[in-house]
Amino acid sequence: MSHFKKLAIAAALSVAFGTAAVASEVKWSYEGETGPEHWASLHENFASCAGDQQSPIDIQPSSVVDAELLPLEINWNESVDLHVANTGHGVQDNGADFGTATINGKPYTLKQFHFHHPSEHTIDGKHFPAEAHFVHQASDGSLAVIAVLLEGGGENTVFSDSLSNVTDTVGEDVMLGNEDPRDLLPDDLSFYTYRGSLTTPPCSEIVDWVIIKTPMEVSDKNIEAFAKLYSNDARPTQNLGRCYVLQ
Ligand SMILES: [Zn+2]
């Protein structure tokens, strides 16, 4: 190998590995130069953010494909020792033992749930004031997220306790005590489903999305508290690309 070639390879390697920032330390946000339209170029690990199977999407009920879907089976624990945190990108509830769910016939464990303001998914172009994401992981590492759209109305205990206890300090964890996360689910679990991505960097296209059709009510007071903390932590809806929506 020529000396020149060796130098060229060394230079290429230093670009690839030597000076690259660690993806987890890359700052991203919901506006300006680190906002959603720039995510894909902020780090090489975020390239999927420009993919063609991205979430969230606008769901148009009139063009959803009817399919024989397996029913959702929720086996979440009814009493979970919850704590709430301001992640710097949203409000997240963590707990030790959430239980499981069977989604599209596959078993998953619930890992955490968090909220976005306003909703990320839209129905016929319409945003809801907020959206809950219940993040499930299967033993093979794949993810399924159950999304519940939240609208103004009566108070919801889990949402209310989360929003009235979360602090404006990023990373601070506040204990909520035992709560039943199923309080955020409607009785009717009919849903839309599609294959998409994480809605935050690195936007990995590994998520089976389940959007519950019936919204849940949360108080306007709690939505206002959320808006004070995060005026907008919703990624804009993405082109449908390779996604198609089933019900
Ligand atoms: Zn989310």
C-alpha cells in the first residue's frame, strides 16, 4: 500500500470514529437548528430520522385498511410504584414492575410511559392536546408503543399526579406512590396499527404502533401545566412513505 493511500485511510477513519460525538450526547430539540427537520444530520446514528417509515403520522380513518387484527391483551399490573421525571424532552413515568401486554399476537413488557404535548399522531389532520405513549419491549429487543390520545375534560388520576408533581428540573425524579396505569386506558381498546419508528432521535424504524381509537379525558388545568413545561414536544407528522395503517 502506498504511503498516500495509508494517509487517506487514516484520514477517513478519523472522520468516521476519531472526532464523532457520542450520539447520546448530541443535543436535539423541537425547534430551530436542532429541531426535527435537522435531526437526521445532527449525528450519523440519527440517519433513520430521514427514513421512509417514520412516526408520527396523520391517520385518515377513511383510508385505513380493514384487517383481521388480534385483540390487544393488556396484563399491566394494577398497582405500580410510579415515579415521574422531566426527561428534558417530556414527562415520563417510570416504575419497577409494569407487567406485560400481547400486541399483534406478540408478548411484550411495559418499560415506561411518557407524554407529549400536543399529540404527535393526528386524526384527519387534527391534533389532540396531549398523547400518552406506553413503551413496550419484546425479548428480541423490538418495540411496540400503545398510544392514547388525551383531550380536555374530567381529571385523570395518573395524568394529574404526574403533571402536578413533575418539576422543571431535568432528570429530577419524584415518587408518586402506587398507581394504576390502566386508568389511562379507555374500556374500548379498538385501535389502528402500523409499522413505524421512534418519534425521537435516533428514530429507529423498529416500532409497532398501536393507536387506541377512543381518547381519554384529562383536565385542562393539567394540560396547561404541561404546556408551561413543554409548549411543544411533538414531532411533526411524517409522510406515510412505506407505512400503511390497519384497523
Ligand atoms: Zn413518545
